[in-house]
Amino acid sequence: MNQLELEKQLQDLPLGAIRYFDSITSTNDEAASWIKAEVPHLALVVADEQTAGRGRGGRKWYTPAGSALAFSLVLRSEKQISQLLKYQNTARLNGLGALAVCQTLQKELKLPAQIKWPNDVLVNGKKLSGVLAEAHWIGNELAAVALGIGINISGASLPPEDWDTLNPHPFPATSIETALGAPVNRWELLHSILEELLTWRKLISQPEFLQAWDSRLAFRGQWVQVFSPGMGTSIKIGKILALEEDGALQLQEESGEVISLRAGEIHPSPPVVGGYHLRPVDSSEN
Ligand code: BT5
């Protein structure tokens, strides 16, 4: 791929501008500097390789050359997006990215994709894609959001064991070609995902969006453990009920109390039995 070919591939989409890199630190970094320099709405940064791809909370995202999709779409401050961020909460935007990937995998490749709240896409219970929505503010005003998406295409995109020392017990990973057992054209796939993104973006404040996201929620009705870096070592365990209006996840704790989560990482957990939480002995905090 190169700049001209990518522009040709995506020419029918209403994108603001496109920047292609064979290798870059992180497409979200490039989007962030572009945002400081008057980026057009719906500008797109795409890279074949990321040398410092990022997840949430300083975690790493693995993107070796020739194996994955890594891109960031810039959503400029529109009324709709600003309103969504009135609680300074990017949950719905993470949901937008994950939903677009899920819809494409399902429609184009018949892969049974689900969204592991808040920002992962799973196929066959393994992580295939991650979303990192980063809001950029000038004072109290939202300048833009960089919606970064990483998708594993070939088996070579799977992170090696012990690769992320900050997260020694990562969620199991897969790639599209591993799940499908056949090769795919990643640039055609990028086109389809962007189409979905642009369509759902317009609906992001609507109930249809929340319903579509909710209907793809992984582990609904199941017990999960929640690891939250902001909460130190404490771990919550609960049964997933539903999504809330602002994208928070509703969990019912063993006591029956319903709580709302606005950040965190969920892993499936065995059910609570006789008042004791059963969970794998090797589970640890992320
Ligand atoms: C994410 O964070 O899953 C968000 C990933 C967003 C990546 C995109 S690529 C384009 C744009 N530019 C960037 O720099 N980032 C965005 P989180 O939920 O925090 O998960 C991070 C964890 O996922 C890591 O700690 C690893 O354990 C695991 N991981 C890293 N690379 C992976 C991969 N390729 N496949 C599956 N899991 C991976």
C-alpha cells in the first residue's frame, strides 16, 4: 500500500483527508499532532506498522508490518460529539468503533463478532480488535476525537507471549484469517469498516445505536470479573445486565445491588456459589 493507492481505494468515501505511513509510532499520535494543526473533519491516518501502538492506560498495542489494520479517524468537534462528551466520557465513541468492526465482520465475512465492553471486539471468545478513542480539549472546549482502531488480520499480528509486561495475563487473541481459515484483503475491509463508521456516527446519539451495541454485548447475563486500574487491587464481580444511556455497563453484584461501570476491563468469571467468589487461581489484575 502507499498514499496514492490508499486514496484510490477510499475515494468514494467522504473523508476529510488521508495520511498513509509504512511505519509510525502510533496513528493516534499522528492524529493528535494533526488535531493541533487544523485537521479537517473525518481525516484519516493509516499505518502498516506501529512501533509504539497504544491501548488504554499506557498499555501497548502490537502492530507488526504487513499483518494488521491500524488507523485513526478524526471526528472534529461537532455539536453531537461535544454533547456526547458532556460527561467527559468516551464510552459511546469506543462503542462506535467496536460496533463498526463487528458489523463489518458479520456482514462481510459472516464472523460471529461480539463487543467486550467497553472497547474490544471478540470472535470465538478471543480478542481480534481494540478501540482507543481519545478526546482532545482546548480549555473546556472539545477540539476533536481521535478514534483509533487496531484489527488483527493475519496470524502474524498476534502479540507474542509476555510481550506486554504491563499486562502479563492478556485476554486471548485471534485474527480474522485465523478465525476464517482464509486470506482477506485488508484494504477492502478497511473500506467497509469506514463505511459502517460513517453510517453509525450519524446515529450515535440515537436509541438505535445503543440497541445495536447492546445486542452485540459479549457475556450478557454472565458473571464477569472487573479489573480496574483506577481502583487499585479491588476486583468487582457481577452479572452483566445491560448498557446505560452514556455507555456505562450495568452489573448486578452478588448482593443484588446494581452498579454502573464507566471504565475497566472485564473477564468472564465462574458463577458465585454459596457466597464465595470462585475464580481461576491464576487470574490477576490488569
Ligand atoms: C485496546 O486497549 O485494545 C485499544 C487498542 C487500540 C489500538 C489502535 S491501533 C490504531 C490506534 N493507534 C494506537 O496507538 N492505538 C490505536 P486495551 O483494552 O487497553 O488493550 C490493550 C491490551 O491488548 C494489551 O495490554 C495487550 O495485552 C493486548 N494486545 C496488544 N496488542 C494486541 C493485538 N494485536 N491483539 C490482541 N490483543 C492485543
